[in-house]
Amino acid sequence: MEARATRLSLGLWALLVVLFLWIPLVLICVYAFNSSNIQSWPIAGFSTKWFDAAWHNTEARDALVLSLKAGGLATAVALVLGTAAAAAVSRFRFFGRDAITFLLVLPIALPGVVTGIALNSFFGQNPVHHLTPSLWTIVIGHSTFCIVVVYNNVVARLRRTQTSLTEASMDLGADGWQTFRFITFPVISTALIAGALLAFALSFDEVIVTTFTAGAQNTLPIWILGNLRLGQQLPQVNVVVFFVIVMTVLPVTIAQRLTRDTGILRRR
């Protein structure tokens, strides 16, 4: 009886936490279909006219393109550097390995405003021309925390994988590339996809670091923040927020399902 009461209590608390997190997001999604330009509850009616208006908003579309570019490039950088770091830390023992692990994970624990100010100061004092605020400064800023996501996913998968697979491959005459292609990569493939999806989701809706590294450019979250303060295009802002929520929830959901897998070895 006590165990059942405990389960019911924990289930109730879990439900309350989920409702606390999701009710505001669901309300914003409902407001995106509001037929009126006045945000009130209950809404006046349902319409998709604001989706068409938001799509034809040039500033919003430019911000979307910039967000997609920055997210894609930052994810690519994170995949390469995060995977390399995970392979080195999980497979080799060397002096300072724990310190490197700490330094790799630290950026995601720091407040975004601290990282943003530090990057802005570095870019502002660097005489190199191509480090002035641009797409590439945004990519550098986003990569600082995207690398951590990929690193954590890959290093966790490698630590759960038996090293005997790699050793058996090399004992059978496979070189380093063949071992990676037929053993290591299939094992970590789902972890790479999950890490990439999570990294892209984080980059796509990041606003604080972007504010300090984008200069006069607007990514989608910065466009939302600017128009939210003005209040003149609130219905379109609701539509864009709805799109950002979808673009964030889908990759996270897929990544969560992929992290359950341990990888599948492909046959030659």
C-alpha cells in the first residue's frame, strides 16, 4: 500500500512539473493561430493568416536563414572537434586528461552572458579583420557549447563500448581507418546523430551569446526579442516562436530516442 502511495505521489509531482514547463509553451502555440492581433484569453478565433504574414516578412526570413547557417556550421564544427576530443579522452591515458575533461565541459556550465562578454572582448581586441562581428563569430560562439553536447554523447557511448572490438579488428589485420569505418563509427553513429541534433537545437534558439557575437545581424531569437519589446508585430512573433519551439522539440525528441541505442555494427 505504501509503495503504491509513493508511486502515485511521484507520478503526481512529475505531472505537475511537466504542466509547469509545457503550459506556457502550449499557450504560445495556440496564440500563433489567433485570428485577432490582440493577445487575450480566450482567443477570438482560429486562423493561419499570421503564418503567411510572418513568411513574407523579409527581416524574419533573413533571420531564419542566418540561424540555420549558424546552427549548421556550429554543429559541423562540434561534430569534428567533439568527436576527436571524446576519442582521445576515452581511449588514451595521458597527463592532464581530467583537466581537459573539465575544460571541455565548463563552457556549458558558464552563464551565457559570461561567455558572450568574453568572446565580444576577444573579438573587439583582435586586430584580424575577419573576426569582426559576422556569421563566423556567431559560429565560434555557438561552437563553445555545441562541442560539449557532442563530446558528452560520444564519450558516454565509447565508455560503454568494449575495447575488445577495436582490439579484435586490429588483430585481424585492419588498419586504423578500417577499424574506424567498420567498428568505431557504426558504434557511435547514433550518438553522433543525437549529439548533432541537440547541438543544432541549442544553437538555433540561443540568444545571449549570439547577442554579443552577431553585431548588427539578427538571428531568429534576436528578431523575436527585438519585436517583442516593440510590440508592433506580436502576432507574427507568436508564429515565429511557434516555429522555434517546433524546431527545438523535434531534434531533442529524436536525439532522446537515439540515445537509447548502443549502435549497430554494419556488415561488410
